[in-house]
Amino acid sequence: MDKAELVYPELSYKIVGILFEVHTRLGGGFEEKYYQRAVENLLLENKLVCSKELMANITFGGEKIGKYFLDFLIENKVVLELKAVPRLLPIHFRQVSSYLKVKNLHLGILSNFRGGKLLYKRILNGEYSH
């Protein structure tokens, strides 16, 4: 795949559109759980298959050593992580990268609803294997 080529462009466009719609309708002052509920409603309304708060096991040497909970896994392809924080920090990006690695997925979208405008970043898994 050419590096300039977008991963899952149509699906990404739909997801980001849903994020913008939620932010436009709710604004930036709520707790993360309310954005999760609104996003879930619109994902389902748009007939996108999604798993909410999906558990992902962390293994080492074949043994389970921990677990993560992904905000959303959409169409079994894209991890969507929602935040409502003053600003995105490196730890948030590492969190999504870890989710992608554990689930062997190619694309994650990290979004932040706090503030006057929605911020989102696409994150690719450099260790993704088909």
C-alpha cells in the first residue's frame, strides 16, 4: 500500500462525520460517557457494526498479562477512542497505538470533544500484518 493512500477512506469519512455531528449538536462541555452514548447512537443509526467497550487481552509468551477496553471497534476494522480532556497528550496516542497492536488492526481514530471544536487524529499501526 502506498503511504499516501488512506486506510479505509470511506469508513473513516463516515466515522469522522459522526464525530463532527455529535460535537456540533452537544458542544464541548460534557463528560466522555455522554459523547460515547451519542456516538454509539449515530453509529447504529448509520448501520455501522460497532462493539462498545470491547475487551482486548494483552498476552506475553502465550499468557494473558492484562487487558484493555476499547471505546469502540467499528466494522471490525477501526478503533475509535473518545476523549473529553483539555488537550490530547502523548499517552493518549500511545493508548490507541497499543490497542491497534493488541488487536492487530491497521487504523485508529483518536478524538477529543472538549473545547470549541472537535479534534481528531488518525493513527496507523506500524506493526500491522494482514
